[in-house]
Amino acid sequence: MIEISKEERLKNIVNRVFNLDIMCTTRKREVVEARMVYSKVLMGTHRVTLEHVGKSLNKSHCTIVHYNKNFKFFIKPDEDLWSKYLLVSKIYTETDHIANALDLEDCRKMIYSLENQIKSLTLSNNRIDLEHETYKKKTDIYPELFKLIDERVREKNVHEVTRKLNTYLNGVRN
């Protein structure tokens, strides 16, 4: 299974919602706003430090302070930014499913992996079914013997009964 950190997962969500890369080195307004949303959601949902958020964006903690301080001024007049913030927050907090963090190539890899697991489980299930059929045939041949053992042999006496039954059957065979 592919493990992804909470920071990477949130970056992927923000990148998809804003249709850009928040890790690119630019000061374009839409990228800065996307980084603001990233830091606001990450700090709002996890107990992380300003320094931690800054390192995850390759920014100084001072930049994160600026983002959080000015976030309300950016978001208040901009309905599009508000709706993107709500969408990112909803996807990140409510839907904790790995599919939200995967790109197309990762989805393909996961599908192949799951298909292989299904094949392996199917083979294992078929083997168990075959063993069950074999056991069922044996119990059908000796139903009274299995019933007697099931009813009269206690779990703590299995070893002793097995030894005695083996001795008896050795005598019957000769």
C-alpha cells in the first residue's frame, strides 16, 4: 500500500483544486493564495508549528505567519477563493480516502496491485475449497466415527485418544 504524508496529501488536494503547483517558486497571486489555503487547512486540522508548515512549503515561518495573518483579508472579498478553500477543507477533513491523494499513475499501480491481490486470494480460496471438499468426502465415508469422536473426545484428551486409537487400529490391521 502506498503511504503518503498528511502534508503531501494536502498539497495534492490543493494542487488539484487550484490547478497549479504550490511548490513552484513564484509570487503569482493564485499560487500565494493556494499556499495560504494549504497553511490554513494544515494548521487548522493538525497541531503543527509554523516552522513545520514553512518547511513543508520551503518557506520561512515568517511567511506562514504572514499567510495566516492576512488570510481573512484575501478570502473575504473573493468568493472563488472562499469556495476553493471550503472544497480543499472538505476533501481533506471529511474524505480521508487514499484515492483523493493519488494521481493517475499511482491509481494505475494501485489497480494492478489490487488485481494481483484478488488473483492471489482467489487461488487461495480455491485451494481451501478443494481441501474442504476432500475433508467432506472423508467425513461422508466415516460419518459414525467422526460423530463419535466429536461427541465423546474432549480437547484435553485428544492426544491420549489418538494414541489408543492408533494402537487399536494397528491390532485390527494385523
